[in-house]
Amino acid sequence: MKDKNSDSIPRNWFLNTSDFNKAGYSYALFCWSLFFGYCLIYQINRIIIYQTRKRRIQSGGKDDYNDNNKKSISNNNNRFTLFKFYNSYVRIPWLTNLIPVKHVLGVTVFFIINILFCFCAPFVLASYVPHYEVPPLGMMDRRMAYVGMVNWSFTIVLGLRNNVVTRMSGLTFEALIPFHRWVARIGFVEYLPHILFRLWWAYTRNYSWYESITLTSEYFTGAVATLGFLIIFITAFEYVRRNHFEVFYYAHIFGFLIAMVGIATHEMSCIYYMGPAFVLWVADRICRSYQSWCVPSNLQCIEPVSNNIMRVRFKYDGLKSFAPGQYVFMAFSHKNRKKDEDYENSQHQEDNNNGDNKLNNDYTAIKRRDSNNNNSKWWYLNWYPMTVAQISKKSQWDNRSNNRLLPRVSDTSDDSDKDDDTSATVYIKALGNFTKNLYNASALGHIDHFKVDGPYGPKLDTYQDHHIMACFAMGVGVTPALALIQDCMNRRSAATSTVLTSCIYLFLIIRYADEFEPFQEILESWSHATSSSNTTQNGLPLRFDLSVFVTRDTNVPEERTSRMTGTRWSCGSRPDISRCMDRIEKAEEGKKVWVHTCGSDQFMRSVLNESIRRDWEAHHETFDF
């Protein structure tokens, strides 16, 4: 029934009760409230983990895990098929090859929430408003623009390496990048109605596109902001990001600065939303610049160790806070080719004289094809993520035990600096243009500048709360597993009572037997150390089980297998992940298993889903930047 006073309701009632600015700030408050709630839960969980490990120390390293109740409450929930499906990983054609179902559902719910806030915020009607009405287009486009602006402020924060979000929530840079993209796309879709409607409205005034952009200063600054956003969006497609990373990276920076100038002069209220995010962005750039230019770093050596893998050894003071599972960003400078023409000619002659040296011939042939790629003018702008494989630093357990299962990497420390610097090793596979050029330059000794930023990424210390560590790696993807295994072995040899892990399984998949060579020395030392009786004398018991799958060779040289005693070798086929896990499950019945994997998306998806099916905690390495 129509209210008798409805005729007296002003026509601008919607403006007075739920205008576009209210949609923006109510949405921002809602999202930040949810985030702070998540952070609170995360911090409480960290306290629980701390108390659990403290009790473990007080009990002399005994597991406080109840044998009569092998699964925790959360793991009991995992038994339900629906819950396992919720945690499983899937492929979405044309979008992503590896994404958890829970993230797909989360993004869907997030999109629905955006629609609700665009249409209904602040979800309260004034006393004189009888019922809800859909906002007119002239109002709706601005409501969507403000909600989209809030999303883009989130996008900025989610794309930073150093920010308060990672500290409070435990979510790391590489874990937030997929959300950075999804939120940016949703925000861009919400911007479109405002951009298109305002341009069309201005065009109908004089039927001139130029005048529609320059109709007023507000329209002109809006066009500038739109240009900046378009530069970012167009160059962010996967093809550009993977094949022309520099274009993607520089366009992001310049497009962002153009957009910030545009929106700051377009509407004063935009500063309320984008200002804090911009301040965090500037702080992140300052922090990154300090870490890379002011924290001492020293490139000790960079050398090819196989046909397509190079090893980088360096010292960097920032690694004093390094934890297994983390990575660094590196920038390299190649020497100018003209200055080294004589050197290349001499190297070419030397390589021809040593025709039996296949490795030298390989990179000599390649270097001629890459003659225009050694321009180092802008080298300090090209940063690439590299996983730290081995670390050598003065640790608290070094003086507590003479039985260190992992010896320091050779040539990573000398008498002059054995008291301070932290040294590390990184393995890089030549895949893209950057790594191929770097491989060629390293073979010729053409690396003359080097910078490091980091470390970043998760601190994968949760493995120590599990009895078994199982690592599945493809090729050079074994590098993060090396850091994890090294950390576990050092802690067990030091009798660190917080570490439950007593057995490590490593499944390494390589194409050719020669690809095992870069890692043979360190894996051989671990095999010998864990098979020695000294393992249980000064430290805690630890078993290392290594399985190597060579997919394209039909046999492995005897001299290699003889050195790796106790190693399982398989040639000519890929591993059956389910069977590998069945073997672990049968041998370690009733024990908690922690899984880590790094490799192709299809490979990691198989490992992750099999782990989830068995209620095992699983982590994977990703650099989908």
C-alpha cells in the first residue's frame, strides 16, 4: 500500500541516504574489518604453535601428539570429501593452470559482495524512504567507481614486497600476487561504467570526442587517470608478462604514476582512498632501494655447471634473517660487448681448439646469436626472483655440536671474513631470454655488476611439527627443497628438540642423467652423513631417502650410481605420484607428513591433490609474477 506521505518525499532522497561516497567508505571499512579479523586469528594461531613447541622443549623433544588420536581437529574435518575438494587445486583454461578451489570460491564471493555494495550500500534506508530503488545510471556509475577505487587501493597494497599486510597476516608477496591480479580485474570492470557513461554523456553535448575529454578539468584529469590504468591493464596480460617482462614492469610503474596524478586532481575524495596505498608504495620502493643498494653484497662466482644450469655463489648481509623456503630478487649487469670483442675472439679460438668440450662449444655457438642482448645500461631495473638453495651462516647450533650434517659450501668463506658474512648459493636454469643471456655472459665471465633484494617469501618452518618431510621436485625446482633439507639436517644434528622430523624423502625428476651433476655433491654428502652411525651420537636420528627419476635416458652411468649408494634410480618414465606417496604412507604408518613440491603446474597440481587426499600438509613453490 502506498504511504500517504509518499508524495512529500523529495526526488533526491537516494542522494541523501546512500550516495556514491558512502558506498566506497562502507565497502572499505567492511573489507579492512574482515582482514583485521583474519590477522587476529593468524596471530592467535602463531601463539598456539609457540606454546606447543615450548612444551616440546620442556618435555625433552618428546612429541606431545596423542597416539590415540592421530589427527587433529582440523585434520578430522579434512576427511570429508567436500572439505578435500575445497582445498584441492584445479586448472581454469585461459586463466590459470594452478589455483585452489577455495580461492575460486573466495573470488566469486568477493565479486558478489562487490555487487551488493555497489547496489545497496550502506544497507540502511532513511525513515522517509518506503522501499529500496535501484540507483539511476548517473548515480550508479559513480558508486561503482568508488568501490572500484577501493579495490585498486587494495591492489596496490597486495602488489608490494614490503608492507604491513605480510607482517600482520603471514601472507607473503608471491602468495598475494594472484589476489593482486583478481582484485585489479574486478576493480577495472567497476571503473568501466563510469568511464564509458561519462565519455558518452560529454560526447552528446557537442558530438566531439576531443571535447568530451576536455569538457572540464574534471573530465581531462579523469582521462589522464584512465590512460594510466589502461597502460597497466593492457601490458599485464600473461603474454606480455612472460615474454616481455621489462615492458610489463616499466609500464606498471609509469602507468601507476600517471594514474595517481590523474585521480588526485580528478576528485579530492580519491586521495582518501588512494593516498594511504600510495604512501605504502613509496615506503616499499625506499625499503627495496635500501636493501639492494645499501646492504653489502658480493658476487663470489657465477659459472655454468651443466648444459643449461648455472650456479651463483654470493654474500649478502640481508640473508642473516633468511629462513628455508625464501627467495631473493637479483639484478645482473653484462659487460659491453664492444669492449670485450678481443676477449670473445680469444675464447672462440680456445673453444675451437678444445672441440671435445661440449659445454664450451654450446655456449660459444649461442653467444653469436645474442650479440645485441648485452646492453647493461638499465641493468639495475631488471630484477628476477631466485630461490636460495644453500645457505652458509654462523648459526646458534654451530658451536653446540661437532656433527654438522651439512658442511659449509666450498669456497663460500675464507679466513678474512669467516666471522660475519652470510653466503648463499642459487641455481638458475636458462629458460627465458634473460636467463639465456645470463648463462652466456657467465660462461664468458661478462658479469660486472650484481645486486640483491630480499629475502622474501614464506618461512616454511612448519615442517618441524611433522614426523616426515617429503619433497617432490622437477629439475632445478629442487633448489627450495635443498634449503629445507639443509635446515632440517642442521637442526637435527644440533639436537634441536623442537624438530620432530626424523625422516626426509626426496623425489627428484630430471630429463637427463647429466642434470643431476650440479646437485650430486651436496646430495652425496647428505646420504653419507645420514647413513653414518655418528648421526645418533651427537644429534637426533635422521634418515634421508633419495629417489631419482631420469625420464629421457635409458640408463645412468655406473660411476654416478656407485657414488650415490642407497639411492633409488628409475629411467625412461615419470614417477607415479600416488605410488610414491603410498610407499611413504606404508613405511611411516600413522605419522604426520609434510610435503613440498616445485615444478611444472601439472606436476605440482598432482602432488598437491594427492597430499590433500591423504590429509597431509602441502606447500608449493610459485613465481607467477
